[in-house]
Amino acid sequence: MAVKNVTIYDIAEEAGVSPATVSRVLTGSANVRQDKKSRIEELIQKYNFKPSAVARSLTDTRRKLIGIIATDVRNVFYADLYVACEIAADQLGYTVLLLNSFGIREMEKKQLDKLVEQRVDAVIHLGGAADDVVTNQDYADHLNKVTGSIPVITTGKLDGTDCYRVQIDAVRAMDILLEHLVANGNHRIALAGGRYDVVSTRVKYDRFMEKAGEYRLDVRPEYTDNWGSYNIFAGQQTMDRMFENLQKEKLPVPEAVIAINDQTAAGVIRSIENHGYRIPEDISVVSYDNVDIAKVIEPNITSVDYDFDHFGKIIIETAIAAMDGKKIDRQQYIEPTLIIRRSSDYHRE
């Protein structure tokens, strides 16, 4: 005899999945992971559950709402990527809900809970905990309570969680910058900005060190270990310290500087010019992200481009495919391209 009070939402909560997933099992409309499908089918049998026509409708269980947790949209990279996600979502009939975590883990946990309460259909994680080289175990455990019922897509890694990853190919991003600089005769190349505990920065740093021997670069801590942050002011400070350390050790200035992003590069350029050097004749400057500042500062900055429109579209399409229970790659890479401008357009003899 049927238990009259049991609803599709009760089945979903007990199975640890979304109502949409229960509906997919009931209708057979899309693939559902076998472990989830088995749990749902056991509960359907246990309660002799007979869904109504409304409950059988997959669309009726969707709010068409995607939650986005960003570390800070005042950072142009996250602002541009968020806007690309919002446009892509709108084109596919979805609305996005943005929350800024400011990189605070406890806030990110609360925001995850809030998005679950709002019954979002998926969560997109931009930066913050997703950028940690070593994923915080407490945060991973908290996130896994969400991934059982709502798909989570991240641009970072979040080890130990059941997330979908849509990541920039940071190895290739470093490779194309090195190929360009070495082809222009640069072998004394410095790195500027970023933090070693941020996974994308670590990957780029490690790749640089890996390729340094192949390209016979002049590798010294004074050139490579110039950590800072990701903004203009930090970029200038980092480059000022580099000049100070090079003078102290009586080392020549670099022939080229790879800045961790375009904002950092703008600060690096200011420092180089303040010290009386020309760009690119004395020192070339290149960076990552290809946001607007790279196109308007003088000299215009050579930068690695990620095609934010495409990037955001892939993130949203991945979220919707995961909602539909489709079989998709757990890890996808965004292929970077290099936009060459005046800041590095100079060949050394």
C-alpha cells in the first residue's frame, strides 16, 4: 500500500540527490550514475512510490537557477568570467545568483548552504577554496554534502570532491609565453607576482622551472622567486623589490618579465619605467588573462587569452549536462592563445 505523504522531494532528500535526479530515474529521460540510480530505485520500492504527472515532469523540478560563488568579482578575471557565465546561462534559459566569498572559507561554506536552501540546480565555484594547492579537508567534506544532490563545477581543483572541473591549461599558458620570449632572444627571464599557494600560479612556476633547462635560461631566485599578489600596486612593489635585490647582488636586470596577470603587469611596467628602462627595448613584459587593461596601457601588453565567452559557455553547458545526468568529462581544459603586442615585440641579437 502506498505511503500517501511521500513526495519526490522526500525521495530525493533520503537518497541524497536532487529532485531532478529522481525525476530522471522515474522517466528514464537521461543517464544517472548507477549508485545514485540504485539508491533511488530502492526507496521507490520501499515506499511503493507512485509519482503524479507533475512529479514525473523533469522541467517541473527545475528552478532554472545556477548559483555562482566567486572569490571576488572586483578582480577583473573573475568579473569577466562571471559575465560570460551569466550571458551563456541566459541564452540557455537560466538565471544566475552571484555570491562573493572574498576567499574566506567559512563564508564559502555558509554560501554553499544558502544556495542549497535556494534550491539552485547547480553551483559554480570560481576561485577561493578551489584555488588552494592543498584542498582544505573540512571544506571538501562540507562540499561533498552538496555534490550528492547538486552538481558543482569548479575552475580550480578541490581534491577529494565529486566536482566537475573546467580549467585553464596553465601548463600550455606558460609554454606559449616561453616559446615567444625565447624565440625573441630572451634568456634572462624573471617571474613577478602571484602566490605559491595558489594552484594556477604554482603550476606556471613549476612549468617555468621545468622548461628552464631546455631553454638554457639564467635561473636564479632573484629572477624567479618574486611573490606578491594579483593587483597593480603589488606588481609595482614586487618589481621594485626585484630591482633592489638585483642591485644588491650585482646581477643584471632581466631581459623579460612574465607577470602573473595583466594588473600585475601594469605595476611591473610602472616600476620598470620609473627605474629608467625602456619597454620592450631593455625589458620585455608579458602576462596572462588579456583583460581590457592589457589593451589600453602603454605599451600595450602581450598577454595570454582564454576567450572568456567560450570559457563561460563551457562552464554553463557542463553544469546543465550534469543536471541532465549526461556522461561528460570530469575534467576539461580551456586552450589558451597568445596575443602579441608592443610590450614584447622586440628581438634581441
